[in-house]
Amino acid sequence: MAVSNPHEGPLGHEAADALLSPDAYDEPVADIRVIQTHISFVFLTGDYAYKIKKPVDFGFLDYTTLDKRRFYCREELRVNRRLCPDIYLGVVPLNRSEDGSIKVNGPGETVEYAVKMVQLPQEAIMTRLLDAGEVTDEDMVEVAGILADFHARAATGEGVDEYGGYRQIKANWVENFEQTRALRGGVLDAGAFDALEGYILDFMEDNRALFRERVEAGRVRECHGDCHGGNIFIIREGTGRYGPGIYIFDAIEFNRAFSCSDVASEVAFLAMDLEFKGHRGLAEVFVREYIEKSGDTGLPELLDFYKCYRAYVRAKVIGFKLFDPAVGPEEKKESQELTGRYFRQALAYAGL
């Protein structure tokens, strides 16, 4: 049995450490690979993937209690079954028995919960296929159709609309600029920073009516929230566990302000991601087909605005690493370069 743990040694989380052993699972496991982010552990076992939420509070998400982690595991199941009903299998308890061992669906006290999913082949993630030049126009036509249908069925109205209105979007932008002001004059050129801030605030003020019309037209929906190439699988040949097709997974469950938005923002995220990676042609096919399939002819009026927003958020998030003492010099150097690239892309969408 092989265990691939890039962090080596214990993971510092009782249930996660238990899942490093094949004995912790209720099906035979021959190989375990661990993927760790700042908010979760994911254990790939060959046939299945198990995702545990870390007990962290970052303000925009709070997983600090077992009850909260159970709730958000169930929310993750709900939001992702909208697009991947056959991949997200359920929420399973990790229980500690009298001898102290922890096992999925085992006897004893529940000490953690995990989202259980079918494991899809990592080589089929869109970002890897893009790097290999293996994503086609036909793939983007299919992605556009999936998202158009998904958005048409997604929740809208009270409890959703307020997240896509003028007030919330402006608050998001103001927060973006405040959280990146420490980069102004360093990684981010001061003059360009000020020009972009002025442009965005003026654009929003001049287009108040347009933002209101989008809400009234039902274009604000409970979206995926994180739709980029790293969260899309393109499977050419399926197995007994999954069929060939396109799977858009890992929708945001922890904060409705991130998942509820104008559908134009969701379309802009994937288009921006494709363009950032040098695939403008694929982005154009995707946007054109989405507009045709959704009938959203007003989307182009806000497309560059939301592309700018998505690129700027990427610059902000990556820029945070520059102030993290846990990040080494090489990663900081790479992060600085990426932050600058995303910032310049945001400027280009603003015509600056």
C-alpha cells in the first residue's frame, strides 16, 4: 500500500491522520494520495475521494465546530449535486471506537465528517488538458450548454438577488482595493492602481440602471461560484464508476456572497481563466455559445467588467502570499510574478 503525502509525517488533524491508513476505510484501499489546501484535506483512494474540512475560521468561512463542518459538508453535497449528481455520493461520519481507532462509518462516537465522491482521473482536469493543447472548440460548446442549463434552473429571487445588485458588487470592489492597497507602489504600479480604482467606481455609478435591470431580469442566480479550468474535468473515456463527459465540480458552499452572482460574472471567470492561459479562441467560443444557448443578449455589456473583477480577485488572493511568513522565497517570487500578470490583465479589461 502506497501513501503519497507531500507534507510528510502527521497532518496535525486527528481524523485526517487516521485516513492515512487503509484500515480507516470501509472498502478495500490500495493507494492513498493526500491533497491539502488551506481549508481542507482530500484523500484520493483510487475509486473514491474523501474531503474533510479543517476547523478554521477565515471570516468568509467558519468551520470551527463539528456541527458547522457537518452542515457545510451537507451544503457541499447539495450545491454540487446540481451539476455532478453521480459524483457526489454522500456525507459519511468518521467514528472513534472504544479502542481509539477512527473509521469511516465505523462504530462509536462521531469525531468528523467527510464528503465522499467518486474519484475522477486527475489527468482529465481542464488546466492540464489546456497545457497539453487537448481542449477543443467542441468541448467549450458543451461547457457552455451545461452552464446555460444550470443557470436556467438555479435559484433566484429573494435570498439570492441581493448578492448581485449594485450595493453588494460595489462593496466587493471597495474591499478588493482596500485589501490590496499594501501592494500599491510595489507589485502594483501606483498610477495604474489609482486609475483602475477610479475607472471601476465611475463605471458602477454610470451603470446603476444596468445592474438593476440584470437583477430584475432574473440574471442573478445561485451559481457555481468558482468556475475555472481547475474545477472542470473533461473525460474522454469513462469507466464503471463514471461515464465520459464534462464534470464541473467543487462549487462554493461556504458563503452565499461568493456563490450568488450575476451569471455574467460566472461566465467571465471561465473566459478570463482561458484568456489568461493563452486560449482566447476557446474563450470566444465559450462566450458566444453561452449567449446563444441562454438567450442572455445583455451579457456582453458587463462581460469585461466582470472579467476585470475576476482577474483582480486572482491578483489579490495570490498577492496575500507575499505577506505570509510561511511562504518561502521561491514561492513568493512566483506569486509576485503572477500577481502582476493578473493585475495587468485586469487593467487590460478596463482599457487602461
